[in-house]
Amino acid sequence: MVKVVDQTQGQGRWNNLGREQLAAIRDAPECFQIQALFMPSERLVHEALVARLGPIKGLRVLELGCGWGAFTVYLAKQGAVVTGLDIGEELVAAGRLLAEVNHVECEFVQGDARSLQFASGAFDIVVAVATFHHLSKPDLSASLREAHRVLRPQGVAVAYEPVENSRTFSLLQNLFPKGREGDFEYRPSILQRTAYRRYLTALDDRDLTFRELRGAGSAFRQIELHPDGLFIRLAAILPGGCRSTLRSVDTMLLKNLPPLGYLSQAVLVEYLK
């Protein structure tokens, strides 16, 4: 699954998501009190990010591709001074309302990660969660150059992204459908040729590799990759209770056999300025 995309392509479904989230928060603000993150899979990802960042109280944090602001608000509740940026107007509006109902101060800005409107050295940390794989190769490089610019000296950018270094693994994974038809993240099987072609036509993301993530961050003095997820790929086709077991197996394998990280489904990347 490889497709070069522009940051503004496919924005319609994200605008729809923003409108839906905005309406949901307005209708039931009590259901959107951010104590921890909602989905177990999201919680594992964000906990890994927070653990990697260390204490963030009082630090200036910029989140790129913040969506409807759940992680932005979560970081603010940990004491950070947070700015969330997204290209979607409706998503930014949802983030502002989410911060309001959680009684935290966050700044939400509609903007483009390729051309940030912030001063150089304005932030201690830049974070991005499943954002960069929506960008073309030139746009990814531009966004990381901008992240480098707005970081203070010794600052860090941390990203968590899906990856696919192995074409064989990509083929095997795409043999199985993901989710159910009509779901936001539904993906048909590659064997469903007509549906899969239609899916690719509408796709607004693409596969990233370790090599590309390193190359795009060439402005940084040091880059560290922390692979995540091997057998967790099977969670979509196995009973729900298997997820924690698969996660434990993955942790053990990646710790004891680091070369297996090349086959991981995601990576946490630290870009050190």
C-alpha cells in the first residue's frame, strides 16, 4: 500500500470527523472528561510517548496533527503548556471545546505542519501521533525541518507512526480486511479487487519506512528508533482478549531480539536537536 499524497487531499473525511466530535462534545460534555485516553490501543501509544518524554510540567509542547485534541488536552492536564495544530477547521474547533469542558488552557491553531507560524525556538517538545504517514515525502521533510526550527536548542521531536519496512509483511497484512465496511478505518482485503482499488483511490495515507523517517529528519543531530508491534498485527483477526497477550509477546521479542524490529508495524521516533 504505497501512495504519495498531499496534506490537503482526503480532508473531507477529517472535516466530517471534526463535525461529529464537535456535536458529540456539545451534546454530552460529561462524557469527554479526559482522565486517560479512551481506546486501549490509543492509551498504550500515548503512555509510551509520555514515558519517553519524561516530566513535562511547565514545558512548551506543540502537537502536530492534533485532531480533535484528546492528547493535547491530556498533555495539558499533566502540566504542559500545549499548542495543538491541525489543518482541519472543524477538528480545531472540537479541540477548543474539549479543552473548555475539561477546564484546561490549551491553544488550538489551524495551520499547516509544512509552514508553521511560530517563532524559532518557541517549543521544548514537538509531538506527532500517526500524523506523518498522511504526508508526501517532500511534505514530511518540510514538516520535520519546521519542527527542528521551532524547537529550542536541545529540544526533542517525538513521533509515533505506522511503518511497513517489509513488502512481504505488507502483502500478508493486506490479505485480511481491517474493521467493518462503513467504519472510519475500514480496509478491504486485497483479494476484494474492486473494493481494494476503490479504497486505494480514496486513500489519504501511505506506508512509511525506517529509512524514510531517518532521512526526512536529517536536520536533527541524532535520531533514535524504537520499534513497536509484531504479532499485535493479528489482533484484528483474533478474539479481542488476545490483544494484551500479543502485546506482551511483542515486548519480550523486541527486547531480546532487536533485529525483529525491522518487521514491526509501528515505531516511536525521537529526533534530538
